[in-house]
Amino acid sequence: MNESVSSLPRLNELAPDFTAKTTQGDRSLADYKDKWLILFSHPADFTPVCTTEFIGFANAAATFKAMNCELLGLSIDSLFSHLAWTRNIQEKFGVKIPFPIIEDIKMEVAHAYGMVHPGAADTQAVRATFFIDPKSVLRAMVYYPMSNGRSIAEFVRLLQAMQTSDKNAVVTPEGWMPGKDVLVPPPKTAEAADRRATEGYKTTDWYFSTKPL
């Protein structure tokens, strides 16, 4: 087995701990306790797809912050490269990058989070995105190919959905947006299944019920 291949962290377990230098000073996972954190990697600075993604994250930063969520970028580049790139984005596109970016030249964070995939590049992190909750538990992982940019709007939607599920003990259907009905978790016993139709939900069948919030 190739020892250089990163192992993937696992959902619903504690996220891998880290301490790293960033464009806004040292950061560690502990700094984000009691907040949500979106940690996202990109292949390289000064690349066109990554530039559009960083602009997208920057434009949505206030929305994430209002949801008690911080952003933290990463690539296998130096702080000097990160600083030059973010300054270039502000100069050329008029967008200031408000969140820190990790310098990960030794690839320590990238390997801990499984950001380096065989066949993609030996020295680049793929487009990986990790949602870490206020208890430092890894709640979602999203991977995109090198060739295609991520949808920041989908990340906003996913965070809204997870926070809604946590707060209300419900699950959400495909494409759920705030204001739409949510799904009621299915009953787990035969008796509960028999009662489901009488519990006041919009019930299509015993396993499929929705309700407004």
C-alpha cells in the first residue's frame, strides 16, 4: 500500500486536530470551538478556478458569519504566495478576502484531512471542503475535481439544512431550502408505524411524512 496516500477522516467523529500558520496568524482547530468551521482546500494560488471560488467564499463570508460559521482556506503554497494572490484578487477583481488561508508546505493538514488524492497531483490538494460543527465533529465532506469549481450557494444551503436538523430533530429532503417543509424521521417500531397517520403530519405513507417548521 502506498504510504503517501492520505487516509480520509470519518463523518460524525472528531475532526483531525491541527495548528498552522495562516495569512492572519496562527490558527488551530481549538480556535473555532463553539462555532461551525468550513475548512476548504484548493490546488494552487493564482489559478483561475480557485480565484472564482475564493471570490465566491468572500462574497458569502458575511452570510456564513451570521450562521456562526467561520471560513478557513488551505493550499500547498507559502504565506507569501497567499498574500500576493489575495492582494491580486483585491486589485484585479475588487474583492477583499476576509478569511485566513493556511500555509501547508509540508502537507501536514492536507494529509490529515485526506486532501491529497493519488492521480490528481502529488503536491496539490484537491478541492475538498469540510464542515466541522461547534463540538469539533466532522459533519460533512465534499470533494470536487480539479477542473470544476464548487457551488458556494450549495454550501450555504447545506449548512442551513444541518443546523435546522440539529435544532429541530428533523431531516431535510433533496434541495431543501428554509421555509419549505421538512421530513419527519420514520418510525422505528411497528406500533409507531401504526400511529404515524394519526400524528398530524402530512403523511404519504408510514415512512414518509412532512411538516412545516
